[in-house]
Amino acid sequence: MLDGTGAFVEFDRVQKSYDGETLVVKDLNLSIGKGEFLTMLGPSGSGKTTCLMMLAGFETATHGEIRLQGRGINGIPPHKRGIGMVFQNYALFPHMTVAENLAFPLEVRKVGKAEQESKISRALGMVQMGAFGGRRPAQLSGGQQQRIALARALVFEPELVLMDEPLGALDKQLRETLQFEITRLAHELGITVVYVTHDQTEALTMSDRVAVFDDGRIQQLATPDELYERPENSFVAQFIGENNTLRGKVSAIDGGTCVVALDGGGEIDAVPVNVAKVGDPTLVSIRPERVEIDPQLGPGAHTLDAEVLEFIYMGDVFRTRLRVAGRDDFVVKTRNRAGQTRLAPGDKVRIGWLPADCRALNV
Amino acid sequence: MVLPPYATLGQRIWHYTFLVICGLIFFFLIAPILTIIPLSFNAENFFTFTPGMLALDGDAYSLRHYRDFFQNPDWQQALSNSVRIAPAATLISVGLGTLAAIGLSQGHVPFRRAIMVVLISPMIVPLIISAAGMYFFYSRVGLQGSYLGVVLAHAALGTPFVIITVTATLVGFDRSLTRAAANLGAGPVRTFFKVQMPLILPGVISGGLFAFITSFDEVVVVLFVGSAGQKTLPWQMFIGLREQISPTILAVATILVAVSILLLATVEILRRRSERLRGLSPA
């Protein structure tokens, strides 16, 4: 499904520059399979929205080619691409009713009146807005408007739908409901979705694969669990989820494991990801929930001394901030289960982790 | 405006003085227009209030000046000229002005400011200078003394109004709507007529109204560019004032005031309706 020949959407060495000097998108290569839900995730200015706009046809690639079903689309204007799109600010036509908004793409395609009506009511039904056909966008709430925008992007049955931070303007609860609905619809209809967001939770919960953008490049392209558990570089490790990082140098390396001597003192075991030899500087990265306090590890495992600075009760988890190897922003999350010790500031503990959970990344 | 309970004596005095000043300014602006309305019903051939009118005597009032306007061939010729020239000039102004405003609102157009200044200049340059320039130019190309010449001259004067009002409407226009239309499959022409045009229509209409009124009460340019055959209402009023001193002018003026109020009210209603549609104000 994801090999180069069978790709549904393909970016082939695409570059984009607005001013002819700085590249906003640098050498982008990406294949998206049919029916896949792919999210472009990244901080603002990372080039993710530019990529989406190039795919929609509102920006032209400075170099390289974008292909849709194997056909180059660089020379096709946006209105002939047949790609659905949901905009961040909904972009509903304010002078038309909801039904007229949905009829717009159908009229362009010269769909008959009766067929238009059945398609519109089906699309409105999909987003649970069946009763709102006669309203104007201004009479709807933000969440309702976004549902209509979604219905309008789906009503002409495109195979590819682009979404540009569609939930950015909504409150948290509504966002979660719509996240679920969008994923469900995408899978039911079998459409391919390219979704742009800067919200990592959204990216992880919705996507089949996530492309993490930074500085005009894809830093990592992987499934959500891979991205979270096996980040390939320190940017991805920091950007996705909460993460503890410690600076050090590789002091021993042996195939699947290495030992890192931390700058703040102490040694720990880690998995070498993109460090190659003894002496390489590295950032080791460990998730807060994988750290064990007073660990029962196998013989030869390294542990570190830590001092509790802060203990926060968060209901389902405890969040403890520690001073470790000279840094005082090391966070440990422990589940609130029966008998779990509650630490207090000033307590001295030993911490450790399974070498597999700790990754030695480039600086 | 209500005075807060903690207002000092000085603030109270200023508050009422301010109201009086506002009233005086309002009077200064509106009184000359209001006076001509009763005067136009004068039964005599004078520009003044007769004792009978001041005594509210019914016989001192009549519609004779209105009858004169509708029966006198000179006035009828002028009216028909104005009614032919103003709409034609308005149509040209609206077409050119709207296109210019849309073009100039696109970010990639070079020298936008310079082009804008040139297009707006007929509004800024003293009318007599434009008129003299047009006279010499139109004489050369054989447009002087023709309907087409007057229409083109008035169109040039009206276009800046359309550009300004349409540009103002475009500032609030959400560019993602045209992108959405393109994404849904509409070509540029359909996008313009189905999405952009309906939303900027209030600006187009009020610009068109200004252009219409400019042409309808313009006297300087038409004196230069036109000839006796293109005598418009303002021209006839100008002649009437100089040569005949007939109160028919007052009747015409009253009719024009009424028409202007009607037009402005129409535009205001349209504007509110469109704002409601765009969700800018509650239904």
C-alpha cells in the first residue's frame, strides 16, 4: 500500500520558497496510501500548511512534483483537482443557506436536482445536522459550522479530503467529539485524509500515520505508537508528549545498548538511536511514565540518585518533579494504585528504567 | 447621552453647551435644503416667502412650478438628457471601478498604491482643471459635444467613488471563501459571480449611487464637454438661475432631494440586510 508505485498521493522532492531565497519546504518526499489518514504535525512555520496548500493547488511547488493517483498535478488549477477541503475558519458562504452551501459543488458538477437533494440530506445526516438545511451559517455555533464545512467537503464524494487545523477554533470537549467523528467518517467512507494540526494529541488519536514537520522537513514519519515510543531524533522526542531529556556522552556502546555518562554525573543504560561511537554527545530521552522509583532491575543495571522537589496529586496519576543529574525538571508519573507511596519534597530516592525505554538521540 | 451622577457643575454646563453647538451645526447643514421645500410651492413667481405663505394661507401655495417643470420643453429636454447620461455613466463607473478595486486588492499586483492614486485623482483634482483638460482632449478625438463624450467624462468622475467603496468592502472579504469555491470545483468566473459579487454587492451599490449622483448634479464638466444638445438638469438649473430666476428651480431641487433620500434609504436597507446575512449583526 505504501510503496512508491501504489501511492495515492505522492510528494516527490518538493521544495517551496516564497521569496526565492529561504526554503519553507525543503526536499519533501512523502507517499500517502489510499484510504490512509495521514497527519502533518508540527509547530507553526514548520511548512506543514504550505504542503497542504500545494496539494490543494493554492500554492505552487518551486521544485519537484506532486502526484495524485500517479498523475502529476502541478499544472492543474485547484478547481479541477476534485479534492475536498475543510478550512480552519470553516469558509462557509455566508450569503447561502446550509443546503445551498452543500449544493454549490454539486451545481458546478451539473448534478440533477433530485440527486442533489438526496446527496445533501445524506451528507447532512452523516454529520448529524439533518435539520439545519435551511439555516444560514451565521445562525450556527462554531461546532455546527465545522460540521457543515465537513459535510460540504464530503458531499461531492472526493477520494481525497484535506483538513487544515479544522478543530483549532473549538473548545476542548467539542474538539474531542469531532475528532472521533471525523476519524469514524473517514474510515466508513474509505476516503484518504491529509490532516494538518499543531496539536499532538489530535495527531496521535486520529491518524494512521503522522509526519512530524520541523524546519521544512519531515523529522519522522511513523504510526502514532512508534512516534511516541521510538522517536528518531530529539525534536520528535520533545515535541510528542512529555519527555525527560538528559545530556551526556556515550561511554560504551555494544550493538543494541549503550552506556551514557551524564554531564551532571552518573551513568545510565540506553538504546543507541542515532549515536554511533564512544564519545558522541547525546541527549537521552525517557518518558515520565517509564521511570521507576526504587527500581527492581536486573544485575548490572544503572540507577541514578534523585531528590524530590515537588509532588502533585492529579487524580489518576501522581506527578513528581525530581532533581536528577544536576537538572531539576525531571518528571516522573506514577499511577495512583493501592499502596503507591506518596513522596514528599526533600525525599531522596533512586530511579531507573529498562534500557529499552531510554533512547540516546543526537544533540 | 446621559450625565453620570458624579458630574461636576462645569461638566453639566459643558454638556448642555455641547448639545447646543451640535444643534447649530445640524441647523447650518440642513436649513438651506429645508427652506427650498416650502418655497417651491410658492404661488407667486418669487424666491421669497410671501405674506400669504407665512400666514399659512392655502391660496398662497400652488403646484404651478411643478407643472412648469413637467410641461416646459426646456426642462423636459434637460431631464431626459440627465436620465440618459447618468445611468450610462454609472454603469461604466461601476464596471470599471469594481474590476479595478478587485484587481488592486490582490497582493501580487505591482505599484498598487501608485495606480490607486492615479485612479482616484479625478476626485482630488479641482473639477475645473479636469473639465478643461477633458475639453481639449475630447475636442481632438471628436467627442466634444457628443453624448458619448459627456457619458465618458462623468464615468471618469464617478469611478473613484466605486473604487473606494468596493475596496472598503473587500477589506472585510474573507479570501478563504474564494479558495473554498475553487476547491469545490468552481472556476474563477463562477466564483466571482456566485461568491464574491453577492458579498461585495453593498459596496458596489453604494459606489454606484455616488457615481449616479455625481453625474446627476454635475455642472462644470458638462458645460465644457457637452453642447446645447446635451444640456442636463444641473445645466438647465444654472441657466434658469442666471437668466430666468424662475422658482421652477426650487421645484426641481425639491424633487432631486426627494430622489436622493429615497436612493440613500434604499442603499441603507440593502446594507443592513447584507450585514445580517454575513452575521455581522443579529437578525
